[in-house]
Amino acid sequence: MRFTREVMTAWATGGVLHIAEQVAGDLTEQVADEPFEVIWKHFGDAVQVELRQRNLSQGDPKPPSVNVEEWGVTFAGDSRVHWARLTLPGSADRVAAEWLEESSRGPHWLGFLADASDLLAGTLDPDMVPAIIAQVVVPRLANWCAVYTSDNSGPLRLVYLWHADEARIDGLREQLAEMDIDAADTRVTSTIHLPDSQVLAVPLTARGRGLGMMCLGRPDRFPDEVIQFAEDIGRRAALAMDNARLYAQQAAANRALQRSLLPPNEPEVPGLDYGVIYEPAGEANEVGGDFYDLFKAGDDSWRFAIGDVCGTGPEAAAVTGLARHTLRLLAREGYGVAAVLGRLNQAILEEGERARFLTLLHGDITPVPDGLEVRLVSAGHPEALRLRASGKVEAVTTPQSLLGVFHEVMFEADTIHLDPGDVLLAVTDGVTERRSGGRLLDDDGGLAKLLAECAGLSARAVAERIRRGAADFASEPSADDLAIVVLRAR
């Protein structure tokens, strides 16, 4: 459905959007439970959707539940194509005339503006807003629409162009290249004349800043009511564009912040095969609260950590940054894993009201002739599991207090040995507390059962198997971040 909406928007065929969604849905319900392709084609006066799949037995095809121009099934090689064609509304001149006639007779323009607002509010992608603007105004207000934008008060540049007659777009683009759009008044609506069109230049202004220009063209004079509609649409479009830009900037900043909170590289550790997976949940403008790290601590030792900060966003990111830098700094100063957690706990508490609770599993890895020696501390974190080469799974950590709660806390390290082929698994609660109805993934040792199926796999394969198991446990997307660290002795 999302793909269909984006295609209809890009083609400015919003008039058949709801029918297109229904037809695509009807055809999708008839495919076999195997991969398939959805293809939209534009024929000028019609659009056609095709669902292409390998020629599997799918029963008799059914027509769409809405009226379409044509539908059918064809075969191409070993593929079966179920298709339906929709006729597009009539000519731009007739649609515009009918719409203006309706507008003059009653409050039709209120519904038009409401629909326009819904379309503009339906995306936070800055690149989609200009296409939606054109879909709104062509052909109701004009024969064609050109949207110009500017960055940081720079020159205006054409970012989207649409004409009711698609065959005339290239010629119109050449005409507009000769038009001095920068000479237009960016504060008020003005008119520009082309040889065969009158152009209405509507500024796109939001929060007192000029974001660009919406240019509408038609062969005759613009009626007063059309100018009013265009100015109203321009204000709504500018607000949508500004919101989309702010969202995109915030999302980019948070992605950069998220990357800075993860390890810059993956070190080579003698005798260790490891795999890590990190998946933040939520919107793109949220910084996740889970993190992991793996780094060299001395000549013959390495440290790893996996943690979960309470909450998300900048406050959680601040605690994540504090934890990562404290772990690395104190490790290089020679502090053991238990001592490091004691000092990190005090550092979090000293943050006062800004502090967030933190669960953390922190360990020290030392290669030895017969495998790996690991000292680790679990501060309120889901228990770490060891998978023996024989397939036996056992918990190897002692639960201790989480960080950022109590002042007088003493941590003690557990020491375990990993023989060649043994696996140590550490996860955040995005795995253990994955919910399906009233059941959690780790109920009745669910995580241990998943791990037991991984005997003989590489560390990366184990991590991917656990991730896939968590994803398949419930049908809905996860609402929590997820981090997985797998250490396997070679």
C-alpha cells in the first residue's frame, strides 16, 4: 500500500489513489505464500498494476472488487502476471472547469483544503512534499506546477515539475530554464508571463523564512478564487515542507549521535570469534537506549560490554556516552571489571536528576592455551548464557544491582572458561522480553532453548539465529531496542 501511495503521488494521480490501493490489495490477497513483485505502469490515460510471481498453482483468479477498465492473467516465461488497468480522470481542462464550478456553488473548497492538508501532513519526507503539492493543484488550479526550493537563503532551484499533459513536461522544463524565477517577489504572490502561459508565483513561507516558490501555469488568466486557493495551499505546503525538513534534520542528527555511541571498529582478538547485532526501535528521530562495546584493554586482554539505559532519546544517549567512555578509560588504567562498575555507578549517581538507570554486563577476555578465560559482572542485566560444544546451555552470571540506584554497592566478578567451540551469549531485554500476547520469549527458558539449537554455528550465525527467533516470536514489530553479543572460543 505504501508503494502504491508513493507511485500515485509521484505520478500526480491522486484522483484514483483509493481505487488503486483497493485493486492492489485485492490482487495481493490472491498471491501464493512466496515472494512476488508489484509493478505499476503509466499509459498516459490509464495506469496498470501487475503482480508478478513464479507460476505456482494459485486457483482461479478473481477480479478486483471495484470497477476497472480491464483485468486478466498473462504468463511470461515461468512467471504468472495478474494485472488490472484503471482509467485516469478526463482532461485537465474539463476537471479544472468542473471543480471551479463546484467551488462557486458551495463550500466545496473546504473539502478540497481538508484533503490537501491530509495529503501534505501524510509524509515527513522532504523530497515527497513537492510531488504532493503538484498532485494537489494539477489539474484543479492549473495545467502545470513547478516547485522551487532554496537552502539557507540560496538561489531557487527547480525540484519538481508536473504537467497535466505528461508529454509536455520536457518542453516546459526548457521554458522554465529561461525564466528568471529569482526575480519574483518571494514575499507576496506575483505573476510572470511565458509565451503560452500565465504563471502565478506563490511564495512558500513558514515561520518567517522563505523556503521556496510554487509556480502554477495556465493559458488564461487566473480567476480570483483560484489565486486565493493557491495562496492557502502555499501556506499549508510551506508548513508541511518546514516540518519535513526539521524532522529529517533531527533524524540525521540522531543517527549520527547513535553511530557515535557504538564501537568505531571491531578489533581482532586471538582465539575469539564474535558476532554482534544492534537494532534500535521506534522512529528515526529517537536514539536507542541499548549499546554494546568490544575493545582492547591491555597487551593480552580485551573487554566487552552490553548495556541498556532506561528510556530513549538524548537523556539516555548521555548515560550511554558516559558508560562507554568510563569503561574504556578505566580499563586502560588497569581497573578490573568489578572495580570499573563500582566507579561507573558512582559517576551515574553524581549526574543527579539527569541520571538514568543502567543495566550492564561487562567482561574481560583473556586468551589462554585451551580457550578463553572470561571474568564478567552482571549489573541488573539479563543473565549471560554459555553454550557448550555438546549442546548444553547454562547461566554463568550472578545477578547483582543495576547501576545508578544505590550508593553503597560492591560488585564481584564471575570467572568462567570457554573451551574451543563454547559460546557465550549476552542480550538486552529487547530479546528476553519480546512479547507475544501474555507470553515473553524467555518464559520457561525460551532463550536457552533458542541457543541450544545453535551448537556448531559461528558466532555471527548464532547472533542472527537469536535475532530471527526474537523477530519471529511475535507478529508485530518490536517496541524495544535490541542488542546481541556472541563470543565463541575458536
